[in-house]
Amino acid sequence: MMIFKIIITGSFNAGKTEFIRQISEIDPITTDKPVTEKELKEIKAFTTVAMDFGRLTIDSDLVIHLYATPGQERFDFIYPLLVKNALALIILGDITDKKSLKAVPHYYKKFITLKRIPTVVALTKNDLENKVPEEKIKQILSELPDDIPIIRINATDKEDVKKAVLFALEQLDSDEDIEEVV
């Protein structure tokens, strides 16, 4: 059996923990703690401070370990540890939050300097109103390389989340990309 590692990253409140909760076949391991920053408390009460972990069995030969990063910059020291042995990166961007979308190219640049791995951008919260205008989304994401796939998902929908994980796996274009996580 092979075990692959995929990193889920993105800004505060982009849907990373929910992404893991939706697809993990085990109770996710989370490191949520109460939010201490006043302006962020108004958005949600808890935040990830180290990582979230989930597991997904694709078939008898393939298991995916999913690691979600914290969404606050002050916890970015954990990124080099999390990206070690990772095969793919999924960057979440909240389509209702311009600041979250602007963070997507930032996360790409930050992670690609740590390790060059296939990357997928998944825009979340498509089911909500007050989306950032389409032209603005395209403008913000134009900072990404043209070959980075951008998909739209709802992080609260198990099938959408599974689609994002499978899409990330499809980006592994050769055996050179594949190293089993040890």
C-alpha cells in the first residue's frame, strides 16, 4: 500500500478544517484553539494553530494523508515541516473574501519556494452570496502561473472535496512526482 501526503493551505476562514472534516474517514485530528485577535473573533471563534490531519483511502493500494495548515501568518513556521514528503498542494481561496483571494498567490509563492509540487487552487464558498466579482477574481489570480488549475468547490460538500483531492492526484504527471510518504 502506498501513502501519499497532500497539503491543504489558504487564508484564515477559507475552509481548510472543514475540507478535512468532510473527506476524512477518521475523526480528524485538529489543533483548534480560541481566536485571540479581536478582528478575527468576529469571523469565527476557533482557529487552527498547528495543523489538521485526515485520512482518505482511495483503494486497497492507495491512502491519502491530508494535512491542513494554519491560516494565520504567525503560524507559518510550521509550513516547512508540513510540506516535507508532500506530493501535492491544494490552496483554498474564499470566493466571498477579496483578502482571502489575494492570499492565494502569496501561499503559492511561499510553498513553491519550500518544495516544487503539483498545485491546485480550489475556490471555496461558491454556495454563498456576496461573491467577489468574476473580473476581480481573474485579475487577482492572474499572478499565478498559467498552468495552475483553478477549480470551484464547496468545502462543506464531501463530493466537491473529493473532486479536489482527485484532481490534485491527477496533477502527478509521472512516477518522478511520486514518492511514498515514510
